[in-house]
Amino acid sequence: MAGLRGKTIFITGATRGIGREIALRCARDRANIVVTGKTSEPHPRLSGTIHSVAKEIEAAGGRALALQLDVRDADAVAAAAKRAADAFGGIDVLINNASAISLTGTLETPVKRFDLMFSVNVRGTFVCSQACVPYLMKGSNPHILNLSPPLNMQARWFRDHVAYTMAKYGMSMCTLGMAEEFRAHGVAVNSLWPRTTIATAAIEVNFPEAILKASRKPAIMADAAYAILNRNSRSATGNFYIDETVLQEEGVTDLDQYAVTPGAQLYPDLFLD
């Protein structure tokens, strides 16, 4: 792999979980990482702030710019993209990782929660892409990677949590459309989704503990993302990648290393048959 040394990676929701893990994986290549998230002060229940992750990135060999950012604020997103480009001379990669979840039925989903999921997942992905694309067009092997699932239009994936499904699929529709829109400019737009549940705060809060123990570590998503970002942006675009498939294509045979509980029966993630 050519590696990401000197590349500038703009990551939303990078204070913990998958976003943080991707940041640290890219930092090992001495990349420039723009750490964005809402958490700038320590949270009573959740680990990680933009500043703590920035320190971890620098310890891993990367350069970091920590920016407090709410992806729902379009003006703030545009300003953050400009600050990132000014600090590092451009933007080469955008990771749309920020996401809100509520696995609730129609009658149990407050309108405020519906609006949150759509404003973070769909609108946030669109706004961040819109702000970063002008810089990506000038970047080196530019990529947008959306953490969203394949568009699996079976009713069973909508039945129990239609609002969340629509919000995640909205991110995936950004992949589908923008991959074609920016293909001629050499900007890759892809989605990445895990085969199994990933041990993050979202799983801890929304699923039973048994599922957390039957999950994989965020490192599998980071390693898969890293592999995708090293692929040729002119040819590797418009894909809905699955983490373990990407790694198998890269020759990784030991996936048990990523298991929270090695040897355990893994819990499949949503939206995959």
C-alpha cells in the first residue's frame, strides 16, 4: 500500500468508537487528522474528547487538529473544512462517521429523535460532503467514506425501526449519487459497514450485554477503512463495502483477532442477509 503519510483526513464523530479507531490507524502512517466531534470537555458517561483523541493521534505519529463541531450546523461545517484545508494545505479524505441511532418503532420514536437522526445522519453527511468536495477535487487520491449500510430494501429492515433505517439509508443514497456525480473528478465515494456488531457505546446502550460480548472490536472497521482509502479513487468508487470482505481481499485470514470474545458466535449487524 502507498500509505497515507502527509494526507489530510477529516473525520466526523471522531471522539470515540469507530471514528477514533480510524483516526489512530491513519495516524500510524503520519497522516494529518482533523478530529471533529461535539465533545470538547470530558463526558460523565462516555470516554473521549476531541482533545484527548488529538493527543493519541500525535502519540501515534500523526498531526492533529481538534475542532468542536456539530454537523447539523452547515456554516460551522464549512468553516471547519476551511480551517482544516488552511492548516494542512488541503483535504484528501472525508470520513462521514457521525451518526444518531434509535431502534424504535413509529409510535415510540419522538419527533425530536426522528429529526436528530435525519439531521445528523442524512443532512450531516450531505453537508460535510458538500463542504469538503471542493478541497477533495484538488486532493491526492481523494475519498469520501460513509459509515452506512448497503441499500437492502427488504421490509424486515424497516419494520422495527423505520426512522433509523431511513436515516442510515439516506447516508447510503449519498454514496450512490455522489459516486456518479464526482466520478469524472476522480473523487471516490464509498460506504463501509460491519458484518457483525461492533463494540461501541451505541451497541452498549442499544443492545443487551450478550450482543456486546458477541461483537468485534472497532479495529476491524479501522483496518478496512485504511485499506479502502489506499485504493485508487478513480476505480474504487460507488461500492458498499463490508469490513471482513475488504480485509479478506487484502489477504487477512485471521479475523478472530478482532473478536471481543475470541471463538464466540458473532452477532450479525443490521441490514445484512
